[in-house]
Amino acid sequence: MLRDLFTVLAILLSGFLSPLANAHELRPAFLSITEIAIDTTTETPKERTDAQHTAQYIILWKTPALGEKQLALKTNFPQACEASNGVRRIEENKFAIETWTLTCPHSLRGQSLNIGGLKKTLTDVLVRTEWLDGESFTARLTPDNTRLNFAQAQIRVQGGIIKTYFVLGLGHILGGIDHLLFVFAVMLLVTRAKKLFLAITAFTLGHSVTLALAILEIVRLEPSLVEALIAMSIVLMAYEAARRWRGQSGLTLEYPWVVTFSFGLLHGFGFAGALRAIGLPQTDLPVALLFFNVGVEVGQLLFIAVVVMIASLPFLNRAKGSAIFMATVSYGIGIIAVVWMLQRTLPIFGQLAI
């Protein structure tokens, strides 16, 4: 009877969490502002003189989208600036992309922009600006700070990149339910501190390697395939955890770091896909890549610490001594991951059929 009760609870939990697979994490919006030279060869002397004070920019605006619905954010540049008719499209990786040309009577240096609607969301906006003289900087806007002052932001270029990509990495892992469930399954499989440390370290090394390789375009996999395989990795790890609590052993239990390193290589492609979608500063790529990865690791350690603290609560401290309870939790994770795997795999087969 107790086993049946735990099984029902596991199924109910999977039904509650499985819709989160589509959201994965709330990705930040990305605004790219690139200053370009104005062609004055066909203009009159007066028009040439006026053009010396005019500035022109190529704008790329990426906002998270679900289907055809776009997050209600608006870029508010100085009123004197004029925008050309933009082009909008929806990407497969859940972003709506708009591009247009912005012409301003004066340079944006010393001026500011505001992101309308950001205060009502839970997302951030990453702003990447490149001036005509080659200088560039990256800044991050939040619901609490929706305005960017270009003059002030220019002063904190390096520090801004470190903070921005650290926070992005931290937010990505804490919002990445599938990555966290994989770590949770590892914790259910490996209960000894030393083995757990080695297993998590191996997972970290694995995804750090492929994150770098994928971002540098040395190796690349289809994002939809990566997401499906990540879900499959959670199914397999949950299965191994359930076997462990049923009294069975095997290679995964004896040498968990071998398996976690292998699956870490796979998860690294998932991290790279999110980072590539967000956008990277090419001039400061090593710094951005390093601190995004550091943010991921800090978030992972925070999650482990929270799980350990919750598990130490009196009622759970008793429950985790039950093999039935621990196996049922493992089954619950496996059921959730199977649902995710089906959700991510069926579209792939649908595309192949077409």
C-alpha cells in the first residue's frame, strides 16, 4: 500500500512539473546596436555637413517568444531618432527577431534608452553596443533598472561583462529545470559525499569542455536533438537511481563519474545553445564564456546545498532512509523526463516525415 501511494504521488508530481519543460528557462532579451558609416558620396555639400552630426545604427532586437506570442517589450530610443521599416521573424529557438536601421541627428553616446514593459516581466535585457570607432561594451538591464545611459555604461566595460555573464549563467542553471533534475538524479544515485563530489565534478568538466567547443564553432549539434538527448540522459540517470534503491548495482553506481562526465558533454551543448541565443561579445569572448560557466557552476552548487538542507529536515530525514521512498522519487524524475523526451522528440520525427 505504501509503495502504491508513493507511486501515485510521483505520477502527480510529474504531471505538475512536465509543462515546465517547454519553458526551460526564461531567456533574456538581446538588443544589438551597431553604428555604421553614412554614405555621403552622392550628397550636396550642405547635406554632407549635416551628415557629420548624424549617426546611423543597425538594430537587432531579440525577445523571447512562445509560438507567435512575443514578450511585450519595446525599445525606446531618443525621440529625435527615426527608425526604418523593420523586418520581423520567429526563430525556432523561441525568439522573435526584429531588425531595422535607426538614424539619429546626434550620436547615441551621452544619451540613453529605455526598455518599455520590462518592469512587468521577470526577464532581463542584454544590450550589446558597437561604435563606429571600434569601441564596444555590453550591459544588462533588469526590471529594476530599465534605462541604459550610454556614457556611464562605457566606463564599466570589463566589469560589466563579468557581472553580466556571471548572472546570466547563474540564472540559466537555476531556471533550467532539466539540468537541475539531472543533478538531483545524480544525488539520488550517489549518497556518499566523496563519490558525489567526484560525480558532480566530472559533470562540470564535461559540460565545460563542450560549452567551449560549441561556442568556438569547433563542434556543433542540432539544438532540438540536444534537448531531446538531455531529457533522455535524465531518464537513464533516474533509472539507475531507482535500480540502486532496489538493491541492484552496476557500472553507474560503482563509477558514477564516468557516466556524469559523458552526460556532461551532452549538457554542455545545451548550455552553449542558450548562450549563443543570448549573444556573445566577440571582442571579450574568453571573459564572457568563463564567467557564464562560473555562474552555471555557482548555481549548480547552490541547488545542491538547498537540496541537502531540505533533505536534512526531520520528516524528510526519516523518509530518505526508506528505499521505497527514494526509489519512488527516482521514478518520479524518470516519468517527468520521459514526458519531456516525448515532447522534444516528436517534432523531430515530424520534420523528418516532411
